[in-house]
Amino acid sequence: LLTPTLAEPPVVLGTFDSPPEKPLQGLRRAEAFVPFTPICNATGLPAMSVPLYWNGEGLPVGVHFIGRFGDEATLFRLAGQLESARPWIGRRPNISI
């Protein structure tokens, strides 16, 4: 199964910060931002996210692959093939804190 890793492009630091009087605000925002990956954590399905694209700001855009239960090997092989076809090891986003 193939999904985006995130529901929208990467966001600035502090986006998920919550004021003390609304402690769940950041969590709810994070759930909307990353809606596709938690199902794998809950079900135990193997999954991976690989940076196959970079947006106009030079930030990686992840592609999320979900494998069959107990079949991590297929995802490792796929990751190797994708890295060979579109290397990302040397790519680093320009960020400032």
C-alpha cells in the first residue's frame, strides 16, 4: 500500500506547541498532519517512509509504503531499489532554528 507520509508539506518549528490551558491542541494538530502512519503502529504492519521528492523549499516529501504482515524483507528490498534509482543519502534540507 502506498500513501503520503504527511497530509501536507513540512511545517515550521512550533506548529504543534500547545498552550498549557489547551494541552491536547498540539496532539490534535499532529493527528491531522500525520494521519496515514499510526495504523501501522496499531496493527504491527511493517512500513517505511522514504524521501522521494523535494519541494520548492528544498524539504523532503516522504512516500509511505505499507507491507504485508511479517514481510519486512520486501520493504527493505524496495528501499534499496528506490535508493539506487533516486539516491537521497547526500541530500540535506537547509534549515534554521
